[in-house]
Amino acid sequence: MNPGAGMRLSGLLKKEFLQILRDPSSIAIAFLMPLFLQLLFGFGVSLDADHVPIALVAEAPGPDSADFFASLEGTHYFAPQAMANMPEAEQALRRGDVKGILRLRANFAREIRQSEGAPIQLIVDGVDANTARIVIGYVEGAWGNWVTLRATRRGQDAHSPVTLQPRTWFNSELRSRNFLVPGLIAIIMTLIGALLTAMVMAREWERGTMEALMVTPASMTEVLLGKLGAYFLLGTGGLLLTVGLAVGLFEVPLRGSFWVLWGCASLFLLAALGMGLTISTLVRSQFVAGQIAILATFIPAFLLSGFIFDVDSMPPVVQAITHLVVARYFVAIVQTLFLAGNVWSVILPNALALALMATFFLGVTWRNARKRLD
């Protein structure tokens, strides 16, 4: 690069940073929005089920039923509510006061001493299928633990042909926060990279400053590099903020290398910047550019990247569409780095996909950006 080009690029970078500092919306999207989303998803959104209200009905109360119910009250998974009969419990379930009904029949005390086991009935509210499955799992686990503990106290063997000893890898505490917060980094960087840059060139056209740039000695390549450099640094600042909050505030373990995370995040950020600049070179209205960026980048990143919904559980057609979503590859990388470590069989293919997409979108941007008014 000749000295003149270096000076022009330095001036363009300075111009972009001054423009960012003078534009409160850019600062808000780059720093306040990530902070808000991190706090919202870290503290306010959870896929776990804690203190689930559940109705307890014992048709013939006795020491055994009382002991089993007491085991449920001693855990944070349930908020049990004793009810006198099934009609009362069913009314509570219909009103939504409880998420399930645990019913012990009248012959519970007799049947618990027989090899067939005790008659126990569980009715769950299936409106929220995820919560229903969690409640069923919790009750099954509580029942198994109680039967084993009761048999141990009596010096007997629990009547179970198989002893289940579950082991959970990567997220042993089963905290949904450990799953959500790393994936949220991809959503935040999509906002910074695609949404901000989608309005950059459009804003230049609306304010009439694009014509001024065209009469300068700076080429369109230098103009694009100036914008990429400024918003790349802005996105890197957002990355450091979100990773710091994830590890420091929400205590999500970062088991992989930070530098690998930074390298992959840089590829993703370049792809996001390329998408945003591609939109902004085709549209000269900030409003239209922003709407297209939300529809084409943010919503797919939120719904189809694996951030919340498991991609493997989607229909085959939708799974095929997700391969066009850049955030999908970065979500896979960031969740692996945080929870499993440097698993190269996951990191390298997804990083290669990010590099190819970044090259494609930046190439389209460079091809469409020309010094012309038409």
C-alpha cells in the first residue's frame, strides 16, 4: 500500500469513528443492546423448570404417602400443593394453578410392598410440551430415588432389574443458561455486524455525503475498508463485553481457547459485516436497509441457528435451509468452545464455512460498490 492510500484509509477510519461517536444509535446497538440482551436471557429466560407447582392427592393418607410427599417438598424442582381430592386438583390444573397432578391411590401402602410396585398416577399440563416432559422426568427421578432410599432404610433391595446411573457431559448442572448465553453471542454480533452496517451506506446516500466521498481520491475499496475496519473494531468490543459478562457475571465455563473463539468470531463478524454491506450497497434507504437486515439476518439467526431450537429436531427441509444461515456455524462453534473445549472436528468445518461465507458476501459487496450515482 502506497503512503497516499495509507493516509486516505487512516482518514476514512477516523471519519467512521467520529460518525459512530456522533450517532447514539450505533453506540446503543453496539453496547447497550448486548448488555440488555445478556441480562434478559441470563436472568429472565430459562429453559429449566424450577419450583414447578404440582398437586398432591393421596386417596388414603398414611405414613408411606406422607414420606413420599415429603421427599418432593425437600427439592427445589417442585412446589407441591396438597389437595383433598381429584376434582379439586383437576380444577386447579384447568385454571393453570398447577402444572401436574400426582395421585396415590387408596391401595398405595399395600402395593408398595409388592414386587409390582405402587399404583401412582401422574397427570401433566401438556400445553407447554417442554415443561410437561421436564415434569415427567422430575417425577420419575423423584420416585426412583424414594423407592431406592426406602429399600435401603429397610435393608432391602429396590425392585428394579436395571440400576440407572446417568452421567451428563459438558453441562453437568443442566443449566439452560450455559446453553443460551454462549449462543446469544452470535445473535448480538449479528446485530452489530449486519444491522449497523446495513444502514451505513444507505445513511451516506440519505445525508448526501456519498457524493462527497466519490469526488475524493479514495477508491471505493478504500471506503469499504474504512467502514469494515471501524465496525470490525466495534464488533470486537461487543464480543469482549459479551464474553466477559458470560464468564464473569453468569459463570458460564469457557473450556476452550479464548484465542480460538476470537479467531472464529472474527470470521463470523466479517461474514456479518459483508451481509450488512451487501444490503447497504443495494438499498439507499436506512429504513428499508434496516428492515431487510432484520428479516434476512437477525430473525434467521434467532430461529434457525440452533441458538434456542435444536436444528436436528427440525423438518428436513428446514434443516437444509439452516445451512444458508451464517449464525448456525458460529453458534455450533461458540457452544462447543464454552462447554466442551477445543473440539476441532466441530470447529474446523464450521470455521471453513464462515470463511467461505465471509469471502462470498465481501466479494458481492466489492462488486456492487462502484463510484457512480445511478
